[in-house]
Amino acid sequence: MATHTSETEKTAFSYVATLERLLERLPARSREIVKLRFGVPDGRIRTLEEIGKQHGITRERVRQVVGSALAMIASHKEYPEVVEIKKHIQQALGSSSGVMKVDHLIGKLAGKTKAEQGALSVFLESLPVCGTEKENDDREKVCFLNGFLFSEWKDIHDTVIDVLKESKVALSLEDLYDLFSKRVEGFSQDRLLHFLLVSKSVQQNVFGKWGLAEWSEIKPRGMREKAHLVLKTSAEPLHFRDIAKMIDDYGLHGTKTKKSHPQTVHNELIKDQRFVLVGRGIYALSDWGYKKGTVRDVIAEILREAGKPLSREEIVERVFKIRQVKKSTVVINLNTYFARTEKNVYTLKKDA
């Protein structure tokens, strides 16, 4: 995986300061127009129309001013600090197999400061060190090194989609790569990751598994889908309060402000056949072999499947595999609803 620039490295170089020095060559209004267009003051990118209204000029005139400024910056490609910026961009893209989402690249190099991000955006737009491609159905907006082959990216991407469709489940990067490498030789796991990180149709969920973006395992939409993903990932029964907490802790709502109400989770799960109440407020997935019903129902099913009487301990052991209840609860049900054939051995009553 690509190494990340440290916060110290990000702040050691100021893209804003370099931009200011280069823009000194322009009139004050032109300087302000460029900054507004790229969100340098506050991180908010203004439209051509907004800037035009603010300065009493046409959208086309704004476009011309910005274009002239970018051309001026590009003409200073030998300026020491511009050379340094080009080096930063080349190294970041080079460590990511030649391609990155634009916002990832900006975040990696400029950190979280909005002004620095905006200033770097100016250089990305003006310097010939890399290209940018608009987003499409399969891919986010990206920056790429000259010579990067999008035809190769598409071939690799299509192969990954085929692998995932065949698997029908989300996969860890390692498992995905194992299946992928059987189809494509000589392609490293790191490079595959870099290609996937710019994809729109293949994405990673909060638990690190990769799948198709429309899958509920990747982007769960309703409360039930989110609870299903939590249980499937935990691979063990959980109390509905713990499920609600994990939904929030892992950010499955997509926002930090929205919170899950435990009772709502409980109410949703109890109505869905995919979930089985296996204890007091504790849910499991029916896919794991758990079945709905009372402890009495569970014991009856165990005896039917066995086709013969079973000892109390055998029955308790089998119940514990699919229910989280006390041993005394099982024993009470055995003594109340089932026939005893000999000491501590039980079978179904004849009318059961």
C-alpha cells in the first residue's frame, strides 16, 4: 500500500505561499478571482457565475482571467518552488501506481487546511506534471502521471468485477487478490489496490471487505441491512444494544450525527426472517443454522432430527449451539413438555 506523507511533511511546504508569490505578478482583482475559483480563501469553490456577479464581469471573462493565470503559473515551471511542487506530485502518484483520486492526492500532499488544498488545486490544474480525468460510470475524478494507461485500468477493473460477481460475497483484499491472480499474472497486490481505490463501482466497506458498490455488504441502506452486516462481520450472536452501538461506531449511517435507537433495531430485527432471537435480546443470523421458535420448539426439532431418545446432556449441548439460554431453562422444558424413557433420557411425546 502507498506510504502516506506525514503531517510534518505536509506542513513543511506551503502551497499557499508559493501561489501568493507567483500571483504577485497579476492585478489584485485577477489574484482574487483565481483564489475564489479554487477555494483558496475558505475551501469553497465559487462558480464562474458567482465570481462574475461579485466583480461585475461575464462568466467568459472570469474564465479568461483564470486561464491566463494558470498559463502564467505553467510558464514558471523552472521556478525552484514550482519544481518542488512537481516533485511532490510525481512522488505521490508514483507511489500509487500512477493514479489517485484527486481529493486523495490533495489530502495526502496538502493536509486538512482548506487554503493549502485550494492552492495545490491551482498547481494541479496548471502544471503539466500530471493529467486529470473527469469521473465516469466506473471511476472517480483522478490525477494520473503522463503515460498512465486507462485501457489497462479498465481491463483490470473488469476482471475484478467478474471475480466479485462469481464470488457473490465481499472479499478481503488478500482473498480478492488470490482469485484475481489466477486470471492475471505478474500484477502486484499493491498495484491492484491502487487501481481499486479510484473505482466507483468496486468499493470497500467499513470492515475492509471489497465488493460491488450496489451490494448491501458494501453500502447497507436500511437498519436491517446495517444490522445484517454487523452480525455477519462479527460472526457471533450479539445483543440488539451492541448491534446498535456497532452500527454507530463504524459509521454505517454515513454521518456522525445520526444515532441508532436500540429499541428500533430490536423492532426491525424481530420482524425479519434473516435474524433469530436466540436469547434475551440476543440475535443471530438464520444463515448460521439458527431457527426461530421457543426453546420447546428447538428441543422438539433436535429430537426429530435425531430420530431417537437423547440424554439430557446431549440435548443441552445441542440447544446451546443454537440458543443462548440457561441450562435450567432447557431442563424445565424437558421435564414439562417431553417424555422421559429412562433416567435423564428424553424423547418426543406420542402426540407431538
